[in-house]
Amino acid sequence: MPIVTVSQEGYIVLPTTLRYALGLQPGAQLDITLEANRLILTPVPSAPPQPWQSWRGRLAGTQALQQHLAEHADEVRREHLS
């Protein structure tokens, strides 16, 4: 196992090979426990993204919202005229 150094601020750097093996990305959370004079780091599973979050920003730079609002305004006008 690699040896790491604790910085003045108490930080340690996890070796790339270990981060990669565990699939740790920047911002990942780790649970830390002390057992028999050992530190145990366990990745905390992150919440899966909500289905709608994958759509965020997909229509940026298009006129989709303006077209939708115009269509809705037309529907409202038709309903009021009938």
C-alpha cells in the first residue's frame, strides 16, 4: 500500500490508483472511522441524479421556450374566443 503524508492542515492526498479503483470523483464524500488504531475510509454513496436533472441545459441556446410560450398563448386565445 502507498504511504501518504499528513499536511500541516491535516490533509492527506489519496493516490490516484486508489481513487480510480473506488471511482472517487472530486467532491466525493468519505466516512471515516477509527478502529483499533486504524483509520477506515469508506465511500459514501451519492444520491442518484433525478431524471429531470439530466435534461438541464439541453435546450440552452435554442428558441424552444419561446416557441412553447407562443404556442401556449395561442391555445389560451383560442379557448377564450370559443
